Amino acid sequence: MRATRRRRFDLSAVSELLLAVPTVLSSLLVVTLLGKPVTPQSPWLFPVLWLVSGVIAFLPVTDGALAWLVHRLRRPTPSESQVLVPLLESVCDTASVDPRRYRLWIQNSREINAMAVGGRVVGVSTAALSLPPRQLEAVLAHEVGHHLAGHTRASLLRWWYELPARLAVLLAFALGWGVLEAGAALKTRPAMVTSLVLVAALAVVAVAVSPWVLLLPVIAPLLALTSRRAELRADRVAAELGYGPLLLEVLQRWRNEGHDVLRARAGLRARMLASHPSCTQRISKLYETRTAPEPKLGGRQSLKPTEA
Ligand SMILES: [Zn+2]
């Protein structure tokens, strides 16, 4: 009997949401402060409406808008659909999920790449279409793995609820920059001192409204770590569906193309903030998965590695 993979937030998705709590509290404060003069009789109205607005993260139209506007993806041509649809259907059949749930989008790029966006979008670069079909299917399985584990939905929710706090900080930076520029333009000592005092006051207000800014040096690497764990988790889902050997082929190909060399040159800070693990780590984790009990999924391949 075929195993059904249920969609639910896994540990990586939950961790990402928990790490967002300080920023979301700052957003709540920003929304409350903005709403107070508008609805003085009901100060709770704006915060409640804003909390309810998180429902947009679950609407199909949001996924499409993000794919188009933020990730600059486009819908596939008939010939691209002809290649991708049967592969996605095969992945979904293996995972026992409805393929109509997902929407295929294309990224015009010479780099082999794929992405999951929101709750439904599976994006593939034009270069990835040149992969052997079974390898491309494994790449799609990894992206479906992100959706099944709730990774991209959690990211979308976090982005939405962090937006007011981020905009407030951005506004404070813009105001501070404007005040400093004005002080410098006047070219007098009192003007310079006044502008510095104003910027310091602005910084105090910004930190009071968005104290999460102070936690950023800690939160940013933790979020990156969560993202890297999500990648390994999506690899694992793909492997459990029987795509381990094919995913290994793709990762070995990327490693041979020098992805890890570029990463090693990036320095410690960049590696700590990297959203993806190295190909070497992903390959080694996939090999480790082989020691786990063989998933009882009909017609799956074993996780025996193959050479690229
Ligand atoms: Zn991924």
C-alpha cells in the first residue's frame, strides 16, 4: 500500500516561526501605534485586522503574485509544460498528493536551479530543463519536499508578519540619512551637531519600537541555520520517496561544477549566513540516510548512490 505524505510544518518550519517572534512583536507594536490615532475608540482593531491578514499567506493568488513579482518567474510554455507536468505528476503520485495542488513556474536562467515559493509554487530554471528527466524529477521531489514540510509557507508567514517592523526600521534609516545629509549640506558646526543629536534620538526611538534590531546579529545566523536544515530535510523527503540516487547525481554534478569552491572562498561570515548547505554536506547527509530503515514505499529506488 502506498504511503501518504501528510503536509505539516516540520521542526525547521516551526523553528523559523519561533525565531520570528521578536520581530513580529515589534510589528504588532508598530501596527498598534499606527492604528491608535485612526481608531482611538478601538485601539485593538488595527492589531486584530493585521493578525487576521496573515490569511493571505494561504491564498493561491499570493503564491502567484510572489512568483511573478518577487522571484520574476513566468508560466511555462506548452513545450515546457509537456516536459514538467508528467514529472511533477510522477513525484506527486509517489508521495500520494494531488498534483493539481502545485503550480509550475519557470525562471529564465542559465543556471540549473529550482525553488519552492509560498504553499504551491514549484519553480524551475530554463537551464534545469536540460537535466535528464529522472534527475529533473528528483529536483522537483526536493521542492515538493519543501512544500510537504511547510518550509516555504512558514517563510511567507514570517515575511508578512515581519513587514511592518522592517518598514519602520527602513523608514528610520531613510530619515536618519536625510537628517545627516541636511546637516552636512549646511556646513556649519551647530547644524552638524544638531543632525547627529537628531539621528541619535531617531535611533533610540527605532530601537524602542523595534528592539529586535538588537537581536539581529543572533537571529540572522540562526535563521540561516534553520534554512540549511530545511534544505537537508527536503533532500531527505526526496530520498524517502526514492529519489536519493538521482538527487545525488544532481548534487555531484553541482559539486563538480565548483559550487563548493565558490562557497569556501566566501569566508566564515558568508558561510554562517548561507541559506543552503554545501553540496558535500548534502551528499554526505544523503549517504547517511541510507543507514535509516528502507522506506516501505512501493516501486521506490533504494538509496544506492550512483556516479554523476
Ligand atoms: Zn531547497
